[in-house]
Amino acid sequence: MAPVATADANASTTNGSAPVKAAKAAASAATQLFNPFYSPDVVGDKDDGDYKYANYKPHWPDVKWEPLGEIAVTDRAQFADPEKKSLLSAASKVQHLTPTIGTELSGIDLRQLSDAQKDELALLVAERGVVFFRDQELNIREQLELARHYGPLHKHATTPVPREPGLEEVHVVYNDGSRRPDPSAFSKIELWHSDVSYELQPPSTTSLKVITGPPYGGDTLWSSGYALYSSFSPGFQKYLEGLTAVHSAVAQADGARAAGHTVRREPVESVHPVVRVHPVTGWKAVYVNPGFTRRIVGVPKAESDAILQLLFHQIADNPDFQVRFHWEPNSVAIWDNRIVTHSATFDFWPHTRHALRATPHGERPTSVADYERQTGKVAKDRQLDLWEREGLPLPQHDTTVARGYTD
């Protein structure tokens, strides 16, 4: 379950005794525990000093928005040159960080991309999961303009926006010395998530720019849903393809209310396939995350819990699926929320870490069966597809052969 700010619902309401006062004090403290999914407004935010980016510090507007309906989206990656010549030829260096996930492009100015290069970037992100850039001078309005190329922008119902007016489509990530993460508020595995996966049409090609960062720490890790799917046996893959799961915004909204903030749009729960297909690559990805996925539909609770715990731990624990990025000021990451999960490290207190996110909506997640019925194509296992393209032998899945190695 996603970590949220909560009060002790069982505290006594009787007045006049020391134990009751102590219980109330404990409950009050519980509501103020800092956790990385929710950053309460604190006095430290008011003391800006000469902070360069004070206008982008967290603000929780007291407004109400209508529920989201169906949104028309067009995946720009479908228009890209499969070889991505325009984008890659403009880079001074293209560095794949792991075989599975993560590529860093050097020598690219995101402000100068042509529409063709933007489309090719969307395809590269769809294939590699996340793409990194350093030394990017684009401001937040230019970041929003780039994000709009990929779809209508999401406005978050509970998390902060910048103080500067007119930036309600920006999600602020901000932690400083006034926010000391409390390990009693969350466990590390709970921090892994795909952004707002509870929406009917969760995000696609998402960008984050760090504008202030610690001298060390504060890294972000991404884990590949493609690789997670590829890691399982064919029988288990087929089983997962037939499942759906509930993704919920309720806990996040409850945390906002507990801290006295307005929930700008009422929380929703959506049912999405456990295995979704990327509309352009045609590759299958496991689509669950510890932050927002609550249960598998139509199976016994014990079965749901066991399957989700297996998937969650593989996401968080298996380094073969992951890439880790150390931010510098003006670093930008662009990832495809449909096929990866991510989590930050909270090891940098008391330093400041400040970032701005732009989050385009994607399509409604598509199951393997729906994708194949709608397109007439066969959805593929990414790893098998790449091996086949390279002319490499495919595994035979002989269950009598011992697996594993020591290093």
C-alpha cells in the first residue's frame, strides 16, 4: 500500500486524562510523518531566503476539478523512423546503461528538437524504458511544451504544484532539511510505483527535470515491466495475461485530507490488465506497482496477495531489470510510465532535492487479448523478439535442466 499520512483512527475521544492526551499527541505526530509519496506543508517552506527557484516550491491550491473522462491520445512513436536516424545522429554519444533498460544521450538540446526527433525520442523511450539527458537548460514552460507533443497533460489531484500561477499541470517534487524521512511512515518497497496508475488513462512519455540536487544521493531507479514479463515461464506468463488488477487513488487522497489539504479531484479506482501491450512496440509488460495496485480481480485473496508480492519483490529486488541514475542539476529523465516503475532513494537529508514533472496521458491500458483482436498482430515478449531479430537461438524451457550459476 502506498505510504500516506494518517492519524490514529482508534484514539479515544475522552477528555481530561494524561493517557488520552498522550494518545492525541501520538496521533498528531503520526499525521505529520514525512513520507515520499506525500510532503506535508511545513513552516520551512515559508523561509525562502534567496532560493533561486522559490516560485517553483510546493503549493496546494484550494480548488476543485471535474472527474476525468475519456481523452483522445495519439502515440507519437508510431510516426517515428524505426532507426531513429534524425535523433541519434544529433547526439554526440549514445550510451545504453544496461542491456534491459536505460539510455543516456549526450549532445542533445531538448529545446531544439524537431517534431521528427521528438517522435523518435518517444520510440526510443518506448523501447528502452527511460532515456537520460544532462545539462538541459529548458525551463518549465518549455518542458510542458515538449510533454504536450506526447499527449494532453495530467493534473494531479493531491500533490503540490508550483507557487507560480498557471502551472497546475506541473507536479512538484521537493524535499529539504525540514523534511526528514521517517522509516516508520513507509517501507522501501512501497515507494516503487508507476505514476498515477489508478487513472483510467495513466501517463505515457513522462519527463522530470531536477533543478536543485544534493551533492550525492537522491538517485532514482527504474525497473522494466518488459524484463519482468520476459523473466517468467511461458505458463506463468499466460496466467498473468488473463488477470486484471485494481489500482487505487484512495490512500493518496486520504493522506492529503489527513494533512488538511484539498483533494482537488475525487479519488478513483480503475481496473487494468496485469500484462499490458505497448501500442507501438507491441511488447508485453507487467503493469502492477506497490504504490497503487491493491488486488487482483476474481481470485482468492491469498492468491492475489501471493502473486502481487512476487511481482512487487521482483520489481524492487531484481537488479537485472533496473537502471539507477544519479541526478545533477539540469538533468532530465524521460520515461514511459506504461512499461516501467520507478522509485527514488531518500538518503540525502538534510540536502535539498527539487524537481519538476510533466505528465502526458496515455491510452487506456490494453490487454494482450484486446491488442491482438484490435490490431490483428501478435503481442510479443521483448527479449524473445530481440533475440529472434539478432538470429540468436531461443530458449527451449526444458524443466529438467538445472538453472543458475555462481559468481
